[in-house]
Amino acid sequence: MNSNENKWHERFMHLAQEVSTWSKDPSTQVGCVLVKDRRVVSTGFNGLPRGISDSLDRLTNREIKYEMTVHAEVNAVTTAALHGVSTDGCDAYVTFQPCSRCAAVLINAGVRSVYVKAVNEIPNRWLDSFQMACDLLQEAGIIQEHITI
């Protein structure tokens, strides 16, 4: 990867990091940016869909789960679809390794590459899901790279 290309990757990863801060829940801050021809076509972050508010219990008690969580990748792909934007051939920049559910969404959306922020520690309870996601992306021919920012 040349230096100019590296700068673009870093810019989009920084943007994904910024998007991750839009989450109401600081424990699950993950951002995703979908890019085509060096243009951002959609963004998404972990959290609830608009119109569903957080309760104080949810923000203070980690054991209380959302009834429906939206992962950053799913949010970005759904937002693009709602606006009639094609994600076919896009690159996805995400701040955390996609889970198996998100990998399936990225595959079905026609994403060609997934760039993940380097140096993410994955909790043991999720290792199987993340390994399955890596395998799914690889089998679909999707390029996976880690970006250091």
C-alpha cells in the first residue's frame, strides 16, 4: 500500500472513529463508514434506531440489554438502502471486527473490502462469532485489512 493510499485509509478510519462516538451507549461505541470511489456513501454506529430512547437503567446497569440492538455495519447498510444508495463495491471501515451477523450483512450488501481498526481486544465469549465472521468474509472473497491510526 502506497503512502497516499494509506492516508485515505487513515482518514476514513478516523471518520469511523468519530461516527462511533454518536452512540448513546459508551460501552458499545463502534462506527462504520461505507466508501465508494473515495466518497462516503453511508455511516452507521451501534445503538438503537432513532425514536427509541435509552432508559437510565440501561445506561447504568450493563446487564439490561436492548430489545433490539443495531450494529454499526447493519445501521450503515440500512441507512444507505433507505436513501436509495447502492453499497455494491463499497469499502467498509469499522472500528471493531465485524461479528458474524454484520459479516453476513456486508456480504449481502456487496461490500468488496473491510478495513478494521487495528489492536482491538476481542472478549473470549465473542471469539467464535468473530472467527466465523472472518471465515465468512474470506469465503465471500472480501478483502480484510487492519488499519493502524
